[in-house]
Amino acid sequence: MAPYDAFLLVSFGGPEGPADVLPFLRNVTAGRAVPPERLEQVAEHYYQFGGISPINQQCRDLAAAIEKDFAATGISLPVYWGNRNWQPYLAGTLAQMAADGVRRALAFVTSAYSSFSSCRQYLGDIEQAQATVGPGAPQVDKIRQFYNHPGFIEPHAAAVAQGASTLGGQPFDLVFTAHSIPLAMSATSGPAGGAYPAQLAEAARLVAAQLGYERPWRLAYSSRSGPPAQPWLEPDVNDCLAELAAAGSQAVVVSPIGFVSDHMEVRFDLDVEAARTAAAHGLAFARAATPGTDPRFVSMISELVRERTDGLEPVSLGRLGPGHAACPAGCCGSGARPAR
């Protein structure tokens, strides 16, 4: 096969001003008959932050850090960036790549886990963008999941330690959080089913082990949406905090293990809602940072590229081993996208 001649950063996208918010949310929920009043409710979360999601700027920063690391490690691939739901859209980015003569690219998706919405849907979005561009569109191969790679675990562990340092040395409970998904989608996230919560639990276990955290930790979820009768992964992080307070907890560190950078689901669901819940129950609260552009995380991306370009031996921690290099048929299930 032809060698890779470009690197593609693929992300969710987000609004960059108040006028973008509702059009962005309509993109996210297209085809799901989400009531306009629900979109207005979610839009208020963005308006509290000036209508700006942090994710696009974090992608710009990450792309710049990747370019710098590529130059330092001898990876001669130009870096492109395309989004699922907002500018720069994947179709436009693939069109530019085709115009630049790119024929085969490696894609890094800003989600570490296996599920329909965090893996399979991105593959579908890439295929749709290729169809839009037409026969000249570059081939795109997705880089494997990396939830148990040291370059993902170590920044999360360091961020938990930093968060704990703000609590004055008092004992704390540790709560890991991720974006909830419908139980039906979770059950089909991998040929064996249940890959998403299993991978989240393994990443949380690895972070706790690296910290030497010997108390029981919790895995909770945020951003649940959709009809009330539809079951989603639980517990909700706010319910979890209330339960910890009722059990006598005095302090908590919340680690967004499900994320690689600060989405609105981190800034609003944790920094606003969860922090408010903690305060209401008398809990000292610290939110750990996401990896963002941590050098260990950026170096991991270069290593993942070299697995495909140079045959570098895949690295992973724990008992589940490295993810598959190419998604097999049926991987990450299928089904309707969750409302957001």
C-alpha cells in the first residue's frame, strides 16, 4: 500500500460564538427529532461561557503541539484538522488534503474509547466526507484506541494529584467521570459487548494504581440526555456526590477520565453543576485537568503514528492489551446517536 503522507486530527467541534450555538446543536442532533425547547436548554450552557466551547481552541493548540513533536521526532507528515459538527468540517478538510495531493492519511480521533459515538460514528463521518469529496478523496485509516496507553494514563494521574493538592491534605474520595451513553449502545460497543464501560473502568483503575490510591474509587457519568424512559449508563455524577456526602465524605476529586480535553461536558457538567452539588452537600471539591497538550499525551500521539508508519511495538498498561490497529466488522456496534 502507499505510504502515509498526512496526519488528520478529527474531533467533535464546537461553537465559537453565540450565533454558532443553535446551528451547532442542530448539527449534533440532526435526524433525532429533538424538541426545540431542549436545544434552547442546552444552548444556555454555552451562553454561560460566551457561546464558546473550549474544544476548537484546544484542537488548535493540540495540532500545533503535534506539529512540534513530529518535527522533533522525525515524523514528516503535514497535520490537518477536521470536525464532525462544526468548522472546519471534515469534508472541507479532506477536500483541501486532496487538493494538496494527499492520498493516504492517519487519523487520530479525540476519544480514547470504543463505543458507537466515540469510534464507529467517526468512521462513518469520515466515509461521508470522502463521498462528498468524491473519487479524489484520500484514504483515511483511524489510529487505535489509547485509553490504557501510558501517555493517556500518566497525565490523568498527575492531574488528580494536582487537584488533590488543593484540598489541604485532607483525605478525599476519587470519582472518575465520562459521558454517559444509552445502555443499548453500551451493550453493543464491541464484538463482546460492553467495551466502553469496561475500558473506562480499566483506565480509572490504572490511574488510581499509579497514584497509589488505596481507597475505593467511583466511576460516574455526566451529560445524560434523551427520553427519561430510556436507560443510560449510571450513576450520574451528581447522585454519586450526594451519596458520598451522605456516607461521610468530606472532600472529592473528580477526574474526567472519559475526555482528552475540556469539552462543554467538562466545563458545565463538572465545573458548574457538579461543583454546585458538592457545595450544597458540604464537600470540598477539586476537578482534575484533562490531558490537553500535556507533553506525555502529545508524545503518545507520535508513538501511535509510528506504530503504523515504522512498526513501533504497541504499548499499553494493565490487562486488556493494546487496541486493534484496524476496527473489525461490527466493532463498536451501531445504532442511533445519543441526544446531547
